[in-house]
Amino acid sequence: MAGTSGFEASAVSVIKRAVELDGKERFTEALVCYQEGLNLLMEVLKVTTDDAKKRALRTRLGDYMDRAEKIKQHVEKEKEAGKYHEQIHIAADSTHNSYSRTFGRFLDEFVTEVHVEDPYIRNPHQCYNFLRLCELLLGGKTKVKRISLLTGQDQGTAQQQEARFEELKRSLAEYSVTLDISYSSTLHDREIRLNNGWIIKIGRGLDYFKNTGKFSIGFCDMDLRKCHETTVDIFHSKHTTKK
């Protein structure tokens, strides 16, 4: 029974988060939480022997399934109309905002190409951020074959910047992924475009994490790293080609 209580407590916590995100119209995040919470409630239902509690659980499951389905239909409708927009506010000094948590849910099996525009992938820590993004692209469901980056170039450190990119190109090639780098001196936009249609615009670009000591919590696990305040806008374009 202790195990059941643990599952139920986890389910309540996750469903509560889903309802909170739902209320903020962060629908794609809410869907992920609803699904996780529903799976946990199903596990509780499997081992529950009390008939009254079973009926109550089935009612809750039905209600949350209905809401999740309505959200899914809404998202698909807005995507089809080219009007989907979701906004996330990352507060100053907040944590649990790694790339995976912030937009990892959009990296599905249809993603084969990713285009990044960020004028500040220049300094070592900024290049490490781009490396972390590349690792995320390789680590999930995606079948990425090409990553392109448009960024700015600091003439004083251009040679070091290019050396980092060349090393990353060689490393990605070992995974059959091509990296294309181009430069612009007038670039201001910051966005990540996935060829499954999702577009992620981050106010600060990839560089929204605060510096930390090399032996401090958050140096390796970016979910534990404090953040600068920024806004993430998520759109969908149905005209983006799947390859």
C-alpha cells in the first residue's frame, strides 16, 4: 500500500502541475504533465481493491483524459491555422529550465534538420551552450542529419571560435550529422527552427544561464543552474517541410 500511496501522491502532484500549466495556456507542457499523471493514476487503479476508490479513480481518469484530448485538439487546430503561440517566462534566479525541459518536448521523430540563429555563440561558455543543444538533439527521438548555425563573429577571437566549431563538426560527423556554420554582422534575431514546424524564440538566445563555479551545483546539470530572466515564445508553422 505504501507503494500505491507513493504513486498516488506523485500523480496528484503531476496533475496539479498540468492544471496550473493549462490555466496559463502553456498547452504543450500541460499535455506532457497530463499524460504522465494519467499513467501514474492508471498504475494506482491496477492495484486498488476498494470498489468505491476504483470508481472515484475512473471518474478522475475520465475527466483528465477528456481535458487532455481537448487540449490536443486545440493545439492541432491552432497549428493547422498557423496561429499557435505559447509563451514561457523564465524568472531571474529560477532553476529547472534546461533546454530539455524548456523545449525538449518538440524534438520528435520528424526532426531531421535544425536551424539556429543566435548572434552570440562566440565565447567559450556560449559555444558550450550550443554544444549542449547539439547533445540534446542527438539524445532523444530525433533523427537529426543537419544542424545549421548563423551567428556573429568576434574578430579578436575569430580563430579560437572557428577552432571550436571545427572540433564540433568533426565530432558530429561521427554521428552522421552535418554542421553548417555561417556568420552575420547584422544578426539580432534569436530562434531555433525545427523542420517539424516548431519555432522557439528565446529572448536571450541560448545564453540564459548564469555563470557558476566549476565545482558548484549546476555546473554540469543545467536544470540546477540559476537563470537570467527571459521569455520563450513558441510558434508553429505548418509550412515547414518534414524531411
